[in-house]
Amino acid sequence: MYIGGEWREAISGQRREVRNPATGETVGSVPVCGREDVAAAIDAAHAAFRPWADLTAQERSEPLRRAFEILVERKDEIARIMTLEQGKPLAEAKAEVLFAAEFLRWYSEEAKRVYGETIPASAPHKRILVIRQPVGVVGAITPWNFPVSMLTRKIAPALAAGCTVVLKPADYTPLSAVALFRVLEDAGFPPGVVNLVTGKGSVVGAEFLENPKLGKITFTGSTEVGKQLIEGSAKYVKRISMELGGHAPFIVFEDADLEQTVDACIASKFRNAGQTCICANRIYVQDTIMDRFAAMLAGKVKALKVGNGMEPGVDIGPLIDWEALEKVEQQVQDALSKGAKLEAGGRRYVREGLNGAFYEPTVLSHVDESMDICSVETFGPVAPLIAFRTEEEVIAKANATEYGLASYVFTRDLGRAFRVSERLEYGIVGVNDPLPSVAQAPFGGWKESGLGREGGRHGLEAFLEIKYISLGLNG
């Protein structure tokens, strides 16, 4: 763990192994922290907060920029670590490292744009000022599916705002976090500004909630855990922001370019073996083109290569664990038992030398709302196709969920693109775009998909407090 500028073992001395989900082999080990370790990290961040916050924006910008440059230099090394512990294909891992670097670059510049304002006073002898100041020590909890980019998406704006950070990575993917923190160390952040603890989420979360020196929690993960954090934070009125689960509709109108839309559907649905919060979960296809779309999609999906992410040309890596595989199997069997038609895949993928939870990329047609896959987030490589007739119908179906993270619309009708985008109850809409995430735009959800935004200038707001100063001129 990295605490106060030093690499440390846990006070207990306990460690746990990290395994490759494709092979089951041990690829490393990390400390298992106790609450006293987390408290030490918070103490270090608290001690470093005021000196860091008092630096000029330019001074805070410089190590962020250096971190960007170092991360780009080490992209191959860190991508390899990511694939070994998370399973995604190496090409995807490299792309994620470069995406992660963009948050460091963006916020190295955005640090200089934390603006205040003046407000006309109601008396001639007064002036009204509004300034923004950092919230303090930030506790960050990140997921396993994007083990580097989710770290920088939280760390970079917090540091740019003048906060210090204690980060807890996912249990499955701590080695990527260790590699990133070596980048931050080499970039020259002062001791205590960035801190890393590894261990159980319940232990870290409890200390984050109860420690008065920690001012804010930022979390990415399941809606269930997010609700627990919201409930726990209420006792202390602790600031909290989070990106939670999703169940993205992917809407294909009859005027869409089918070849491009099928490729876009594959890019959205099967990236990271379907283990993304914003991937297509319900694929709505207008009934007039359903048969053609299903045949084209199934044909291309059958050509996807499944295997160890370290192998050349692999498109689909393993699911993160056997429980995830069983969930995918249950959803597929439930759909088939209720009338869905299997167009491609539909079973475990078994091959000598692979000991992980692999599932064939799968396409189901004749899916309807009675099936679990239409309401429960899949987090696996299964594309369910649902027919619709009218624009009004598909908007109603798309919005009929407690989730509201990402959505997709494919059409060549500009008016329809605006109408549907504006009526979808989602924080993100990709119009003819299956990969809408960028460092400079706000990322986050409506309804039970989260609170607050990450990315862009909006991503700074979560780490800033507003202060109103009423200035009398007669003093």
C-alpha cells in the first residue's frame, strides 16, 4: 500500500493472492488492510491537504501533466498487468490506459479553470463574492472492470480541485492500481497527496464513512452497494457521489445504416466481454428490419474470437468469476424457456489451457419484457434483440427501468435523433455513437444509476465547496 509517500505492508501483515481469471494462475499478491491502515492513510491525506490546497493551480497542474506523460510511456507494461489480473484483451487494455491518461491531461489544464464570481450587492457599501474551494480529503472506491481509467477519472479532478485522496481499488484488480500509483509517485506528488489501500470494501467503507477527517466519498460500483453508502453517509451528512449500475437501451430505427449499426452494436455490447456499465443491455430493433439485423449481427458475432486476453487476436476474454458466468447462464436459459430464439452462442466456452469463466458471445432474438434479461443488468456477452414498431413505443420501453446511465439511438433522421435523445431518461445518449465516453464530457446517470458527474468541467464540481463572502467596505 502507498501511504504518506511510502510503500507499506498492512499492520496485520496479512496478504492475499491475485489470480488471472483466464487461467486461474496467481499473478501477484497485495496487503489486506485493517481500519487502522485506512485511518493512517486518511491521516496522511489530511496532513497533506492544506499545503496541497494552498498551491497555485499551475503548481497543482504540473505533476498531473507529468503523470499523463509517464502513464503514456508505460502503457504496454500497465496494459499487460491489467490483462493478467482482469482478463480483457490486451488491445482493449492498452486503449484503456491511454483513455486513463487523458483524464490526467484534461484535469492538468482544468485545474486552472476553477472560477469564482461576483454578484451585484444590494447596498453600495457591500460587495458579494463567491469562491470555490476543495472539499478536503476524498475517499475513492473503484471497480474491477476498468481498473485504471476509473482511478484517474476520480483522482485527477480531485487533485486538480486541491483535494487529497485515499483510494481503494477493487479486490480483483489491485495490481493495476499499484502500477498507477507508481506513476503518480514518479510524477512528484508530495507525500500524502495520493494514498492507496488494498483490502475489503466493508472495512475501508466503514472507515471512510466514520472518520471525520474524510470529507467526501466517490464510488463506482453496484447500485446495491451505492445505496448502502448513501444510507451510511446520511448519519454524518458526508458528501457522496457515485456512478452505479445501468441497463442501456440500444435503439435501432429502420432508416439506420445497418452495416455500421451492427458494428456499433458489437463494439458496445461485447467490449470487455459485456462487463461495462454502459454497454448495450436491451437492443430494440424496428420490426421492419429485425430479421436482417439479427442475421447480420449473429454472423459477425460468430466470428469473434474467445480466449486468453494475452493471445493475439482475441476479442472476448473471460468473465471475472464463476458467479458472473452462472448469472449469464441463468439469464439465457430464462429467456429461452420463455420463447427467445438462439441466433448465436449460448453456452460456456471450453478449451484446453483455459480455466476461467468463459462464455460464448451470444445473440438472442424474440426477446420480450417477461424475461429477466430485460430488467436485470447482465454484465456478460449476451445481446438480446427486442422488436418495436413506433417511436413512442420504444421510448416508453427504454425508459421503463430504474436505471438511467447510458442509452443509444441509431438513425439518419436528424429530427428523430433530437426527439428521442431529449425524451430518453438517461444521463448519456450516444447518437450513432457506441462509445461516447471522453475525458472532456460529463459522465453519470439519472434515477438509480448514480449521483453527480465525472469528466469535463462538471467533474470538478463534486470536489469543490461553494463559499459566499459578503464584504463590507466601511471596515
